[in-house]
Amino acid sequence: MNEQEKILNAIEKLKKAKYCFGICSDTNINDNHVLFFDFDGKYTIDNVIDSLKLIQKVYNLSTVYILESLNGFNAFCLDILPMKDVTIILLDTPKIDPLFVDLGYKKNNRYILRMDLDKKLITTISRKNNVVLSNAHHWFFKNIMNFNIEDNHIYNDSFTFRVVAYKSVKHGYCELYD
């Protein structure tokens, strides 16, 4: 069984056992992370795109991927950034869910993008720059989540990412921050 099959098999076991799973933002390289964003359901996709285009331009970020979730929208950018920069960018992002930012900060500067609720990649804001992106997160989103992730960027040679699991509660939501 190859690595992809092992991961998929483990995720399927978690789902059957009523666990949720998510991928962590940390890259396990110093204190560096990728960017995850969470927008609750009171905003339209156009609001989210406008917010992310602004942040992408101000902070010179590469491609941003936008996902539709059961309760709004999520997004991610695979740029590898120091945690202090991630925090500044998140705090500066218009319309981001402040609870997401606050809880990630309280959980040892670890942001988790929950991936078990049939999220759909709905659009990208493409932009190529010369920064190094997370190969591990690229692999996860492309091979495990089957998202169409751009290959024409510079990726690091690390293959370490962390997936977390936690008990699910009613309506398919998970109790992660208790």
C-alpha cells in the first residue's frame, strides 16, 4: 500500500468512527506555516474574493484557493511564512471569521482547516511569484482532496504535514476547541 492509500484508508476509518479531521497549517520547518482562511456564511463569494484579492496584493501572496463549505467559505495559500506574518495577514483580512483567528492563536499558533465535510474547490485567484510553497500541503490538497492545485510554482522538498482527528458532534460539526 502506498502513502496516499494509507492516508486515505486512515481518513475513511476516522469518518466511520465519527471523527472529523483537518490539516494543520504548520510546515514543521522552524515556525513556518501556510495560510488558511475561514469566512462564515454571512458573506457572499464575491465578498470573499474581494477580501482575498486585496490581501494577496498587499502581501504579495501566490495563488489562493477558495473552498465552499457547509457554513460559508474557506481558503488557503501554500506560501511558507513565519507565524508572526501569518497572524498579521489573518488579522488584516477583511471579513475573516475572528473566532477562527482567535482559536488558532490560542491553540499554540496552529490553524486547522477541517477537511471532512465535502468541501468543494470553487475558484482560484491565480498568481505566480518567486516564493517557495509547501510541497507537503500541495500534495495533500492535490492527492488526498483531489483539488486542482497548480504545479507551476517553486515547492520545497519537505513532505511533512500534520492531520488531526477529533470527535464529531451533531450536524456534522466537530468539537475541536473545548
